[in-house]
Amino acid sequence: MQKEKKIDPFGFREYDARWLFPESINELGIESVGKGFGTQVIKKNKNPTVTVGHDYRSYSENVKKNFIKGLISTGCNVKDIGLCLSPTVYFSQFKLNSDAIAMITASHNENGWTGIKMGIEKGLTHCKDEMSDLKNIVLNEQFVTGSGKYEQIKDFNKIYIKELSKNKLKTKLKVVAACGNGTAGIFAPDVLKGIGCEVIELDCNLDYTFPRYNPNPEDMGMLHEIAKCVKENNADVGFGFDGDGDRVGVIDNNGNEIFADKIGLLIARNISNTYKNSKFIVDVKSTGLFVNDQVLKKNNCKTIYWKTGHSYIKRKVNEDNAIAGFEKSGHFFFNNPLGYGFDDGINSAIQVCKLLDNQSESLNSLIENLPKTYQSPTMGPFCKDEEKYDVIEELINKINKLKKEKFKIKGQIITDILTVNGVRFSLEDGSWGLIRASSNKPSLVVVTESPTSDDLKKEIFFFIDKLLQATGKIGEYDQKIN
């Protein structure tokens, strides 16, 4: 007797699919998701080819096998490139000329999680509309049927490593490559050696139990170990790669964690010297320093603030033909001629190496030379999923009204309001505050920054918090400024 299919509908997130396996999705459920994605692909292309890969977890091959079974049943032809990184799958769409891609990965999530990153247009992944469509097809079983073929592609990883290793450096940098025993361990050290770095490997052996910490560049345990290793080896820079290799965290030569938005600004400056008149896309949580940066201004470059989320930023990079995009979580996107537009943690590390290769200063000095800003942590007040978007709308209206009334926060009026993703408002001196709805949990996201004082940063938060409390729909914060 066949077991019952299990699919938790909440696994269909805004731009990724994530489930606990087999608690919230089982093999038949995964097969159905394969059928759903195959149906989406078939609607766009006749007789399509889909490239599929998987990360290094004990159950990922089993998940992939069932997903592929679903794909083939719709008439999709599958090219299986095996164990790899998410950017390897994205890259394969260009090299193998496939019509769509799917990566079986739970990224940096703890063991027990699985998921799928998928896309149809080259270099792009599903956003909110595509995920909503997929969810509808899967839950209502609106599948097409056909008979596709299966092909195993061997050694594709070597092609990916060779492609990234073309970026040779003029000087030999000493770098720490930390992979948290995740899949990046069989890629990052080879690529970094290939471009001319001396590489100190940290937790690069594959072990899906993740014995030390999760492969997550925002994990303090991982960052602490990288910092220690950088200082012990007198390295120029430390890199921490996440579980599926599309994000990187950066530690400077003094062992300090560098926020990804600040690294993004340094990389943007370096790129702008060669590629003048370029556009850069950054997410709304990122530093306001991009707006008035003198190097970017001198090179006639433009920065656009956009929705948080890797799928949103890479789509905007593509649509606006921007040369690069930066997300505060560590997803970086490099467009032609620096990349293919998708997020690749190893290519991001290469761009940091190129930055250092072009400068006579250390990474710490470059960061110290940036204008100082006072930035809050990312704060998450609880707000019910069914209420959070209404709360944001209420705040947009209130802040717009206060702007018209020339309301002042610590003596400064609100000069600009951006509403592409929640509401980000700026003051006269470039200080700003952000309130947006979290994409994947029942909470809001609050960030504030001031280039002038820590007091103003706090004052902006108190202003936001007062507006939020007045709605009566806010619970406890995960962390907050006092």
C-alpha cells in the first residue's frame, strides 16, 4: 500500500522552497513538487531540458531522485550534474544551454532541512509570483504529463572551477577559506589557489553532520573561528562560505567581521574605476553610504535601493543591466563582464581578492577609510503573518503624512521615502530608518543608521518603535536598541 503524500504548504516561501524532511514533506511530496516545476517549465518551453544538482546532506540524493522522477513524468529532459553548489547549477544553464535549473539544497539551514532553488530564465530564480504559481499547481495537482529522458553529466564541477580560476591575481594573497564542512569545501580552496592565493583551509572536509557549526557566514561560531585562524596565520583576509556556496562572509586582516554592505561598497568603488557610468543595486537594509559616495560620484555611477531577497536583487540587476548587486546578507551578484548575474559566493570572494590586488592598503585600512556610520543590528519585532503587511501600509501612510507636516526627528525633517520593500525614510543628513515585513517568518524587520551620531541612530529607532506600538499589533523584539 502506497503511503500518503505529505507537503506542508508553508514550505513554499517567497523565493525558495524549504521543508523539514521527511516531517513536513515526504518522497511523494517532493515528487509532486518536481511535477509542479516541470509543469511550469513545459508551459514556457516545448521539449525542455532541466539541469539538476544537489548539496552534501545525507538525504539530498534521495530528495533529488524523487524530484527528478516528478520532472521526467511531465516530459522534461533532465541533465543531472550531481553534487555541486547552487551557483554551479546556475552556471550550468549557460554552459549546457538548459531551459531551466533546480538545486536541491537547504543552504545554511540545520540538518533535517531540505529545499529547492529553481529558475527558468537564465541567471534568475523564482520570485513571489512564480512560487505562488508553483504552490497552486502542486496543491491542486494541475500537472501536465509526458515522458522525459534522464542524462548524467560527469565532471561538470571541473568546468565551473576552471571558469572561476581564470581570474588571476598580480600579487599572492594569503586567505582563509572556511566552509563549515559544507559543499563549498570541494570548490572554494581549489578556485582560490587557482587564481594565485595561498589558502589556509578551515573545515573544508565534507561532513553532513556539520560537527563544528552550520556553514553559515552569519553564524557567530563560524565567524569566530575564521577570525582566530586569520590572526594565527597573519592572513590578508578570511572567507566564510555558506552551505550551498552562494553567500560569503568576510573577515579582515585584523580578525574583524565586515558587514556585507560595507564590503559591497568597497567592491563597487573598485569596479567603478574600470567601469565608469555603471549601475549598482543594493537591498533596502544596506548602508546609506552608497548614495553620496565620492568615488562612485566621480565615476558617474548610480545606486538603486531594491527589495531584500536574492531572487529580487538578481532580477533587478538583470532588468536594469547593472554591473553588480549587493545584499546585506552576503549575496553578491556580478553581471557581464564580471559574471553571469547570479549570486556566487566564490566569485564574490574573487572580487574581494581583486580589490586587495588593486590596492596597496590592507582590508582593515580600506574599511577604516570609509566614512563612519552608526548602524543598528537587524531587529525583528513579532507581528502575525496575516497582519504584518497591513501594519507596513499603516506606517507608510503615517510617515508620508509626517513628511508633509515637516515633522522633525532630533531636529531633522524627513527628506525622502522609498516604498519598494516596506518603508525606508531618510533625513537631511543621510540618516535613515527601515521597516519592512519579514519574507519568511511572522515578524517585521527594523534597521536604522546615522552617519552623524549614535544618538540619532537610536532616536530614529525610538520614533519607529513608537509608531509600531501605536498599531497595537506588535509583540516582543528578538533584539533591540535600549
